[in-house]
Amino acid sequence: MFLKTIKESLIIFERNFLKMMKTPEQLMDTLIFPIVFLLMFTYIFGGAISGSTANYLPIVIPGILVFCVLNTAGASGTNLKEDIETGIFNRFKSMPISRIAPLVGALICDSIRFVISILVTFTLAIIMGFWPSSGFIGILLALIFAVFCGWCISWIFAFIGLIMRTSGSVQGISFVIIMPLMFISNALVPVDTMPKVLEIIAKINPVTHMVSAVKDLFIGSIFSQEIFISLIFMIVVVIVFAPLTLKVYMKKQL
């Protein structure tokens, strides 16, 4: 039964992947926002924050990569809700396949979105002159870490996508969640430059730990405390939200 579910999930993944390739505009929001933020903050605010754009790149690049996975995870919830609204999940329900295969297949496809978004953004970072001191291995580990975090967080937005009534409301809730987490963190500015209250919030913000973990991997510190904290947080997210998401999904499939 388990192998059958995996096989059917991969078939649904292939369907979603082909749909994504035929409608590349689905990737526009997950690509454009990080690129615009990277260019805007680097060339408009970089000199004011760090003295020069070159000094600002090591600060902002890890933050924008984390923004990539958060933004793409939020879009995943919206896309899931849109599929439900179009009735495709009802068609899957009438087919002799595992009930959870459509959901698992959709989340697997989302991992491809994470990879595309991160690779495009990091390529732009290289063009702008950023190159981590850790070299290729550190870069690879940092990008894999970011994709893993994105996949874990996507369970949160998949849950939101299932409980909200419309795809528009999912998009709105995602924006309300992501933006404060991004700006009240070390993703764009050092936290010690913030007012005391915001600094305290930023230091306990999980996004701050994720950004710091990516920074550590870029400098070759692969066993840092920030990486450990981030991985623990991601595991907790999956333990909590994966069962909740599956429970809500299966209830809707009855």
C-alpha cells in the first residue's frame, strides 16, 4: 500500500510539474518578488545600511534566499486552494487512487518551485558579485538547507490552504504571516540596529535563526548552533502540521 501511494503521488507530481511548465506564469510571483527585493534593498538601501553594496551583499543574500522559500511556500498554499476550487481534487477523489496522493504529489512539486526560485535568485547574487567563502560545498549545503526549510514550512501553508474558503484569502493570510517575519528579523538589517522591543522579537523569530544558519553555511560553519535550532524548528513544524493537514484533507475527501 505504501509503495502504491508513493507511485501514485509521483504520477500526480508529474501532472503538476507539466502544468507548471505549460503555465510558467505560476512561477512569476515566486521569482519576481525575491529578485525585486534583492535589487531594491542592495542598490537603494545597501549603502545606507552597510556603507556599500559589496558590504551589504553577505547580509542580504541569505535573507533573500529565506524569503524565497517563505514566499514560495505561501504560494503553494494558494495554488493548492486554487486546485481545490477548480474541482480537480474532486476528480481525483472519484479515481481508484490513494486519497492522500494528490496532496503529497502537490507538495513534492512545490519542492521544484523552491529549487527554481533559489537557483535563479542565487545566480543573480553571483552576477552582483556575491561568492561565499565556504566555496561550492558550503553553497550546496546552504541551498539544500533552504529547500528543506521551504518544504517543511509548506505544510503550514498547505494547512491554511485547506481551512480557508478562497484562494484570495489564503494569499492574504500568507502575506500577513510572511512580511512581519521577514522584516522583524536579521534578513535585511542587523537586529542590533532595531529598537529594543523589536530586537527581542527578532532574536526569537525563527526566520532570524534560518537566515543565520544560511550565513553560517556560507562561511563554512556546518555545525553551528543556528543550524541545529533551525532544524529542530523545522522538524517540529512537520510533526505538528503534517498530521493536521492530512487530517483536514482526509475529512474533506470523505
